[in-house]
Amino acid sequence: MPSELILASGSPRRRELMHKAGYRFRVVVPDDHAECGLCSGESPLQFVRRMAYQKAANVASKVGDALVIGCDTVAECQGMILGKPRDERDAREMLGRLRGRKHRVLSGLCLWPVPNGEPIIETAVSHLIMDPLSDSQIEEYLLTGQWEGKAGAFGYQDGLDWVHVVEGSESNVVGLPMELLGRLLAQVAPNLLP
């Protein structure tokens, strides 16, 4: 069994979730090229699974005896993938698309036992609804800067009272499905559970 847990992510939110759950781990950030964009015709589910795999594979090539965790999270509304906004204008468009609508947050999770194991890839899906925000509410939120670096241009963990999880994991919405992680670790490397 792997002797070390490695989180293949630079996300402070994922680190925080792991720390709060009591995991002992080390962070190795994947190279930028491991996060290439959307492929033509790729569904949101296929996209997050591929991205989680690519991140884990990139870090797996750099480490020894370890279990590498790769994860990627996107919001999806009406079939459109909403990743991290490029800028404020992009964030405004995303929030305008999401307001008053049901949408999903999907995370691909890849666990890769290095050096001899096969990668395991699973997906978590959470269903949400956003209140019908006014233009001025969106502008007010954009001024906070809390949208930066967050899939769908919002941070559920910021205590927003206008985004509601209807079904599924709240930690998935933040960026790492902790229930799924615990279940997979119990199968692959129970020695690394907190």
C-alpha cells in the first residue's frame, strides 16, 4: 500500500477540506500543461474525468511510493461547462446564465497508487439552484472579488445565501468530494485515512 498521500492541486480550498478532515498529505502542484482545455464534443462528465486524470498523471510521474489525488471541478448549466472565469466580464456572463436556474457541479476524482497501481477515476455530481439575482446583486458580488478562481464564478464556501445545494455533496461544490474520496481511500489505501 502507498505510504504517502499527495494532493495534485494548487487549490487552497482543496487543501483546506483535506486539513479539516484530518488527512496527512503533501501538495505537489501539476504543471500548467496538465490542465489543457476542453476537447471538441466533450461532455462535462468526460471533461472533469480527463482533467482529474491528467493532473494525477502529471504528478504521478514525479513522485515515488504514494497515492496521488487529482481532482477537477466545473459548474454546468444547460449543457454549457462553466470553469473558472477569465475575467470580470466572463464572471458576469456566468452568473447571468446561472441566476434563477438549476445547475450542476461536477468533480472528477482520480486516485493513482504510484508506482504500480492503476488509476481509479470516479465522478461526483451535486445539483444546485441559484436565486434569481438582480443585475445590481451580481455587480455587488463582482466587486468583492470572491468569484476569482472559482468554477461558475461563485464560491459556495463563502457563505452565499443565494446558492443552494438541492442534492449531493457540499464539499464537491467547494472543489473536492470528501465523501467519495473517503470511500475510494477505504478501498485502495485504508492506511491513509485520518
